[in-house]
Amino acid sequence: MSAIQSKRGSIRNFKESGESKAQKMANSPLMETLTRIGYGARGLIYITMGLLAVQVALGKGGALASPQGAIAAIGKQPAGLVLLWVILVGIIAYALWGVVRAVFDPLDKGHDLKGLLARLGFLVSAFGYAILVWPTYGYITGASQTANGSQTQKLIATVMAMPWGRWAIGILGLAVLAGGLYQIYLGVKADFDRQFQTYALNREEIKLTTDVGRFGTSARGVVFALVGVLITLAAYQANPSQPVGMDTALSTLMHQPYGVWLLAVVAVGLIAFGFYSMLSAIWFRFKRQA
């Protein structure tokens, strides 16, 4: 009996040792640096999406873009190849950060229902950025040609072809819609996640990031909510070819009454969210133990 207990104790110690090492790695200086790069890449993507949308709203030409389309547009700029490599590293790092937030809970979301839902959201975010890795690498090598939404479209078409696939996509759409509405709520209440430790900032810096983060989070929530509606409609109409990307959501917004003004406000909000991400890249740090 004592031998069995000893073996169980050894297994438990091995497990605890492994978890401790994983936790230490997740909070390492390397992970912190990669996370900063990830926030910077996310910021660049959203700023580009916002600027392209502002051009359209002002009648200056151009086209509305999803994150994938924004990455393609970035690659066409001077030093675009260098920027694409930075974005590639960044979105890999940000996807990894999503897994770290979900598994190791460095933001202390906890294990209650609200916390578990938030951590599930981090996993969804990780997946969303992970599917951008391959097309981004394709832009670097010249293999990718499609600028908007192809990855999401293919995924939805594949799932909808499966038994109960429409139900799965419908549930996904409703979840994205709920997530978007929740982001709007958090933006209005100024209760969104600040991706940095406020003890490291002065009062002016906290106010700046809070104001920019509120506006940006609310604007992104509007776009996400519209994406959720589009996904739900695709499932309801059994139409896997229905465009459901963020570019389509922005286009839908533009075709509403006063749509140009609505698009302009949301576009500026996306730029604000991008700047918030950039500020997070500068000021982000893991909480150090005293």
C-alpha cells in the first residue's frame, strides 16, 4: 500500500513540477517580448483596416478590408516584406498568448462561469489569429493571392457540409454576436481588459489608454456583432458562400441609413483600437511578484 502511495506521490510531484515549469515559461521574459510583438502586430492590422475604411467613407477609393485583407495591403507598402515577417511573428505570438491566457490564467479570470467564458474567448481569439498565419506566410512567399476572408469562408463551407453543420455555424454566429455586444458593453462601462499592469503607469497614461481602449473596444464590438449576424444568416439560409468577414460587416454598415457616417465613426474606432494595441505593446508586462 505504501508503495502505491509513494508512486502516486511521485506522479503528483512530477505533474506539479511540470505545471510549475510551464507556468514559469508562460511568464518568462521571452513570452513577454513575444506578447509585446503580438500586440504590436494586432495594432498594425487594425490601424490599417481603419485607415482603409476611412478612405472608403471619404470617397477616396480603396476597398474595405478584413484582417487578412489588411495584411495583404501592408505587404504592398514600402518595406512590406519586412512588415509581413513582423506580422507573421506577431500573430503567432498573439495566438500563443491567447492559449496562455486560457490555460494559465495570468489575468486572474478564475474558474467561475464568467471567468471560464472569458478564457474560452481567449482560445477563440487564439484560433482566429492562428488561421491568419498561413495566408500571411503565403503573402511573403507569393503563394497567397486572395486578400479577403477566404480562410473563414472555406472553414464555414466545410463545417456546413457536415451533419448538423448548419446548427454548429448558427451557434457560432450567435456566440460571435453575443461577444460583439459584450465588447460594446465593456467599452461603454470602461470595464474592458487592460493588457498591462496599471501600477506601472502614471495617471495620464492610464487615462489615455482607458479612453482610447473604450472607443476602440466599442467599435470593434460593433463589427464583431455584425459578423455574428452574417454568420447566423449564412446558417439560417444554408448559404456557405455568404461573405461573413469583417470587410463585409463594414460594407453592410456603410449601406445603412447614414451609413457613410456610421462607417467613418467605426473606422476611426478601429484605428483607436489599433493604437490601444500599440500602447499595450509598449506598456505590457507580466505582474512581477514582490
